[in-house]
Amino acid sequence: MKPIIKYAVLFFLVMLFTQQLFSQENKRIHRFGVRGAYKNDEVDMWGAEASYQLYLKGIRRLEMDFGGMSSNTWDIFQATFIYQWCFVEVGGLTLYAGPGAGIGYANYGYGEDKFYGVVAGNIGIDYTFRLPLQLAIDYRPEYSAWQEVGKELTNQVAFAVRLAF
């Protein structure tokens, strides 16, 4: 075979593979990555979570986050499950919101440890690129039960980077 024909066949196969890869874009139902968060609980807290999203059926998906946050006075570890509805989906852009719940463990700096429960809401926007990458920003108010008085309602803002597959 002449070199030009070899390159033409190789080019055709690469284009066919690339088209097939990008045509699967809307069928990506798993997303896994990191969610960095800032939480105001009368004390500023910073942390990171392992984050996983699973598309269910239609416009629904489930987000599961597990991680920790820290401040000068305490550390928390929390698992949160959010049920989301994707209201607006235009191209790779998605606007979503939904309720959730979770459980956590707080290690206070003065020797007291507690388990607690969380009821949460979530609203955010994400963009999934043609490459298998998703960027998201969201707001999550949380109401925590079984914590110290006056620290039940918290506000959390986060930025997430996930691999879509």
C-alpha cells in the first residue's frame, strides 16, 4: 500500500472512533471526582469530599458525597446523599436541585465527639465538556440534628471536578 492510502485509512479510522466516542456523550451515566467545599457553621470550615453521581431515569440523578471538613476548633466527617432533578439541560450545561440526607461524625477540640444527622437541600449548575470532564458549582444549606445548640443550620458552597464515563 502506498503511504498516502495508509494515512487516509488511519485518518478515517480515527475520525470514526472519535465520532463514536463523542456520540456517547449523552449516555454517560457515571461521574466521579472531588468536591471542594467551604462551610459556615459559626466557624469557617474548609474540606473536600469524594463525589459520585449516578444518572437514574429521565431527569433524575443521585449524588453521593463522602469527606471531611476542618476548622480551628473541630473536624467533621460526613456522608451525604442528594436526590437531584436536572431541570435545564442545554448542551453540556445542567441546572439541578434536590433534597438530601446524611450522617456525620464531629470531633470537637475540647474532647467531645458526636454523631449527627443532616437534612440538606442542593441547588447548582454544572457543565460537562465533550471530553469526559464535568465542572460544577453548588449551594447546599444543611440542617444538622444532634449537634450543639445554635449550630444546626449551615450554609455550604462547593466547586466540583468530576470525570464523566
